[in-house]
Amino acid sequence: MKIWHFSETAYPFLPDPGGYESVRVDLPNRYYDPEKGAALFDRFIEEWRIAEAEGLEIMLNEHHQTPTCVDPAGPLLLTALARVTKTARLLILGNPVANRRQPVRVAEEMAFADILSHGRIEIGFVRGVPYEISPANSNPVYTNERQWEAIDLILKALTSHDGPFSHEGRFFHARRVNIWPRPYQQPHPPIWVSTTSGDGAARVGARGYIQATFLTGYGATRPVFEGYRRGWREAGRGQDVPIDRLAYAAFAFCSPDEARAREGAEKLLWHIAINKIPAHYQNPPGYNTVEASARGVKRGLGRFPKAPTVDAAVEQGIMFAGTPAQVLEQFDKFYDAVGGFGHLLVAGQSGFLSHEDTVHGIRTMAREVYPRLKERYPGTAISGQFREAVAAQ
Amino acid sequence: MGALRRDTTKLGDVELELFEGGSGPSLLFLHGGGGPVAGAPFMDRLAAKFHVIAPSHPGFGGSNLPLWIDSIDDFAHIYLELIRLLDLKNLLLVGHSIGGWTAAEMATKTTDRIDRIVLAAPVGIKIGPVDRLDIPDIFAMPDAEVDRLRYAEPDKWRPDPTKLTDADLLTAARNRQTLALVTWEPYMHNPKLKHRLYRIDRPTLVLRGAKDGLVSHDYAAAYAGLISGARLETIPDIGHVPHIEHAERFVEVVERFAGGPR
């Protein structure tokens, strides 16, 4: 079991949500104070370094035209972290490849970051969230197809070492691909892909990449993991899916002081509370299936489960919060419900959670929770062995 | 479906749904981004005067969408093949909105089988400044706002989703998806088209509803100005969808143009 400290590098000093229609895409950047923003990044990078010192791994992401994540160029932050850390694995989750015009450039960036980090990069790919279709001017139709053509081209670029090859696909063209540098890790850094559907996960499983899913909770996580395990087995990778192939991202805040834990956890929910996005940005035509869009017309589309309280968020499985004992109990329950996974991506900073509290949460998680999770869920554990099934045998 | 009957035809790997009926001179009607309108009252009126052929664009209605198709220009090639296959001659080509764009693309390639052209609220060109969209971004506003720009009387024409069947909702979602596919970038235009419009050598009428919030007067006038001898006619008190908002007036204008001087 590995725990990754994930900060979404939010800029929290926003006007009242009543004063804007959408926190994404359209919110004027006059609300961003560059001095405050720069100071926040000093702080977030320091928090990642503390996480590393505490033995956690590091995860970052990228988003566009939003104060919820003011890192519009993940590879740049990745290389900055590569130079101020020494030992932690560095996961970028991920490169929104359906919105990237040049997959070969992504391969170059990842290989270069791997060199600068001396082989500590883990490469994540995402399709890109629907509300970034418009900022990227990216066609909302065929995003899955573009994502997979891009991933395959990037992997080929990372692993081809005998001079140029060409690519003339449905969506991308490159006439002489021959990246310098090649990656530090051979044959290539670990690959992660995030999906939210079972069929998408089956595709990831067939390739054996690491499958991540974000805030999908009790309801939607198990079908994703089941899809992965099915894809893995059908591709002939064997019956057993190691837990280190599956990852889950949730909010988490832990403190020996229960009141402090609850207060910190509430602050993490800022991310959901301010995530005001109108339907036309949540559901650009073609991003979701025709069936989902048709249903959405009737009842409105919601991308994330809404979680107004800490209790509700814990109950939904999108948050682990409380004392170390409480967090362990919540984690065990969730782990069993979804069939097991080997990476916990901890969204441990958000909104107005202070530096002091963030560090307290990181340290408590690293010192009080992480050792027990490693004991209970060693890297040799197998995913998909449900308790009831094991008991029946 | 009124006066028209449904048929399908195969053009390469495109399986095209089309509605056909009426008698008189041939009229090919190319629908707008809202989707096929073969069942609308104006079609019956048209079929009383013309032999009407109204295909559903690939990815709209009952037509399939092969993976290679992603532009209005693709539609134009398919319809040029369709009119050859059906051996239509002296055709009255009528297109609305993206259907107008499609008609313009067709006519810039060849007008051999085309006699006259009606472009109703056509999109497809870029004439305004680089820092302003010529056509408002319909994908970046609530549906109600799109309807407000589309119709002179939005309350009268806005569909009520609770009254649509599941099949209707699916078709509407698929139509919208294909609309995005073919209009996303460059948004609602082909940068080449305005440089090709001079090739159109048939009488052309550009029609616009005076209250159209999507296609401005200046835009429609510029469109007509790029086609030799083309005329702009404005219909008062209606918006972007003249054939739906005022079927009688629309058909009357088309009929008058069809029988008018060359």
C-alpha cells in the first residue's frame, strides 16, 4: 500500500459563489492576486517536501481556467518538484491527452522530467474533465478515441530507440518521431490512467497500466475496479490482479484530536462547495454518451457526488476523516467494499486548510495510519478477493 | 410524417435516411443543427409544389456516422453524390443554418445539377474581427439562452423535455453531438469557404429572419455579397428558423424565388 499526498493547488480567495455563474472556464482572473498565488505555491511545494520527508509519495495534477487548481501546466510543476525532492515517487495524474494537440510533445516532457528526477516519474493520463473542453477548444466528440490513440503513440515514442518512426492515425500525425532524451526508467516509467467506467477500466486492465479513479465513492468505484480486473484477466494477464494496479483518490484528514480532524475535513469540502459549474460546461455534447446526455436532459447531470457534510462524505466513501483509528476503520470498510486497491491518493489540502493543519494531517496520516495500512495490505495482496467470497471457500 | 415517406440509401459506408414526396420541380432540403424537420408543417406545403427530398445529415436522425466524417464539407460531398445517384436535375437547393453552409459548400464545387439556391440563415463563413465570434457560442450558454437567440418567440417553440419520448431525447442528444463534431473548430465556419463563394454561378437567395440572434444582418449581407448576383431577403418578426416559425411565409418566399427571373 502506498499513500500519495495530493494537493490540487487551489486559490481559495474567491468572491461569494452567488456572484458568479461558473467557478470554471469563465471566472475572471482579476480575482487572482499574483503575490498571494506565488506565496501559496511556496507553501504547497513545502507541503509536498514535508510529505516526502514523512515517507509519502507525491501526486500532482493540472487543470485549466479554474481557481480550484491553479496549475495549468502539470509537467512544469513536475519538473520543479523533481529538483526539490530526492526520494519520493512523482505522479502526474495526469496529462489531459484528449486535449493535447501533440502527443509527441507529451512524451518528450515526460521523458525529460524522468531524467531530471533520476527516474522517479510516474506518468498519468486523463481524458480531461468536460469543463476543459471549451478552454482547450478541443472537440468534445471522440475524446476517448483521441485519448487512446495519444497514449499508444506516447508509449511508442518512449520505448522506440532505433531512430524515427512515423504515425498517421485518425487524430494525430507525426512524420519522424525520435525523442531525446529517452526516459530514465526502462522500458518506461509506470503508466497510470484514470477512468470512471467499467468498460474504460477494462481497456486499462488489458494493458496492465495502473487504474485510478477519483471520488467515485461506494457506488461507482467497484464497477470501475471490476472492469479493470475483467480486462486484466481477459487479456491473459492471469487470474490474480495485484492491488498495486488499482488506485483510489479521496479527501482525507486525520488527527489524534477528533474535533480538529473534523474541522480539517470540513475545510477540504470547500472544493465541492464552491465547484459551481453550469450544465453547458458539465456536459459538452459528445463528452458523455448519448444515453447519459438524454438522461441528463431529464434529471440534470452531476459529475461528483455532492457532499455537504463530513459525515455524508464519509458515508459516500469520498472522504476518510477522523482519528487514526476512525480513518483505519473507514478505510478497511471501503477497501473491502470495492475489492481492494494498493494506492491511496490523499487529497489532503484544499480551500482554507492552513499550512499548519495540512502538515498536521500529513504527519498524522504518515505516522499513525500509513504503517498499519502497509501491514494490512502488503504489495503481495490480490485485488478482487471479496470477504464474502473468501469466507465461502 | 405528412406528405413525405421515409427511405434509406447507401453512399459508400454512409447509410443515409431521407424523406421524399410531392411532385413538381426537385427540391433538396438540407436541415439545420437542430436536426431533421421532415415532419414539420412547412414540408407539406413544399411538397404541394415541389418534389421534395429531405435527407438527415450523417449522425443526425436515422443516418449513421462513420468515424471518418467530421465536417460540413464531408456532408457536401455526400449530397453531391446523392443528387447524382438520384439523377436530380435543375434542382432547387434549399439549406437552413448548417444546411445552408452545406449547400454553399456543394455549390462551390459544382452547380451542374443545381438551378437555384436558397440559403436560409446560413452559417459557414467568418467575416468579423478575430477577437469576436461571428456566431454566438451556443455550446457555452444555457439552452434557454440559445432558444432566446434562435426564436423570435422562444416560449412558443421551445420543446418541453418532459413531453419528449426517450427515443426523441436520444435522437436530440445524438443530433447535438454531431452538431458539435462538425462545427466545433473552426467554430461554425470553414475559413476557405468565403474565398470560394465567387464560384457559385446560379441565382441565390439569402434569407434571414429579422429577429435572428445567431446570424446577424451584417453576416447575412456579407454572405450574399460574396455570391455574384445573390440577394438578401429579410422576413420580419421571425428568428433563426423561418420555416418553422412562419411556414407559410417561408414557402411563399421560396416558391416566388423558384419561379422568378434568372
